[in-house]
Amino acid sequence: MIRFLQLIEQESTVMKKLVTAAFAVLLLASLGYSQKRPVRKPAVKKPPVTVIPPLDVRAAREKTDNQLANVNTFVDKLGNVAQPLETALADEAAGKLKPETAQKIENSKANLVASIRNLKVGLSALESDFKTKPALAKYLPSIQGITDLTTRSEDLALAGQFVSAKEPLRGVAQKLTDTLAALPK
């Protein structure tokens, strides 16, 4: 019987160790499970919201783009005419030209000045739009002064300085480019 009791006591000690080990395994398993991060589903990406600028801004962008094309085309064409016309005016002042040729040169000069004035009308209307429309007021600093630059170009052309008359128009083109960069698409 003593042997039997020793076996039971030994088995009891082993059982205690097994129960303790099983409890420890369950405890560690539950701790490991509780430390796992929950799997999050990626958020559904919403398509970007495109904001359409107001009608005044879109119209101003189109007008600005058109005027920029007009100014650049005019400056390119003026470059081919400016130097020969200045030379012809100098020859006229020196009395080296026939009266018919001098009249043609004066007509060319008048046509060129009229072209600059026509360009100025469109640019003045554009600048006026930016001054009068509230939606365009915040873009006014980038375009302000284009009418003055065109007037300076006109004055230089009236004085017969056609090569110099291109510089203010290049400034106008720069201001129009800056304005296009500031206006939303």
C-alpha cells in the first residue's frame, strides 16, 4: 500500500506540474493572441474632387491666353519690320528718299502705330475686366500695368523707335504669362 501511495503521490506531483504547464501554455497563448493587431481594411480612396473655377475666371483665362498669343505674334512680326523701318525713317529725315517712297514709309509707320493702338484696346479691355469683376480681383496684381506698357510702346513707335517699342510689349507678354500661371485651369 505504501508503494501505491508513493505512486499516487508521484503522479499527483506530475499532475500538478502538467496542470501548471498546461495553464502556463494557455496563459501565454491568450497573451499572444491579445497582442496581435487587428487587421484593418485599407480605406477606400475617394476620387479627387475637381473644383471648377467660376465662369468669370474661366473666361478671363481664355481672353488672357488669346491676348498673349496676339502680343507674341505682333512682337515677332514687329521684329522683321522694325529695323528696316527705322533705317528708312532716318533716310527720309536726311532727304535721301523720293517723295513717293517717303509717303509709303509714313503710311507704314501710321499702320504700325494703328496696330499697336488696336492691340492696346484689347489689352485695356482685359485689364479692365480684372479691375471690375470681383472674382478676378485677386489676380489683378499680376496683370496690372499692361495698358501702361502698351502706351509706352505706342509712344516709342510714334517717335520712330520701333526696335525699342518691342521691349514694353515683351513686358506685357511676361505679365500675361504670369497671370495665366496664377489663374486656375
